[in-house]
Amino acid sequence: MEKLYLSRRNIVTLLEKLDRVREGESSPCTIIKSDHAHPVYPQSIRRIAVTAAETGDQYFPGVSQRLNLSRATLTLLLDHFDKQVDSKVELNGMLVTAVHDDKYYVDRDGGNITPIGHVSPPPLKK
């Protein structure tokens, strides 16, 4: 079974993208997850496109893997954060686990203080 970890920030971002589309804006409802080297929560696949959809959860395995998560599933994962309940969803060979931001966005080691998912290179050491 493949494993994917979504932070609270990831889930909120996907829901916000859906809201913008509902309001008439043109907004791609997709994030790319490629954090297979996370020290605590490594996803089992190298790269996956996670797309928010109004309806229907579906995992598309293969060379260019995709995961569609419905508004209902994203909302359920978010509600579990508020209730301090483990939040996992299994979809056709994919286990999606929601992780609190303070656990997910950590330094990889003492020498690299760039948060995980940050697009800028780490600061130079003096």
C-alpha cells in the first residue's frame, strides 16, 4: 500500500482552491507532493499530484500518479485535526494520513533550517 502524508496546511490550501473556483476564479486545485525523504513522514512514492474535487475520491497509480480528494474527504481530515483524532483515509491502495503542521514542518537536521516544502535554498552557513 502506498503512503501519502498531508499537512494541515496542504488540506487547507486544497479547500481554499476549491472555494476560489466556486466563487468563479480560475484556480488549479492541485498541489504536488514530492517529499519522499521526510525524516519522520516519508511518502512511499516519489511524486504525486493531489487534486481537490467537489466530488469523488480516486487514486490513479502509474508513472504519473494522481490522487483526487473530494471536498467531503478534505473536510473530514480537517475536522479530525480539531477533534485531536488520528486522521487516515484509505483509497484503492493509497493510505492518506493527515499530520499536524508542527510535526510535519520540522528541520531535517541542525545544519538546514529551511522548513520542509520551502522553495528557497537553505541559508548559507557562515
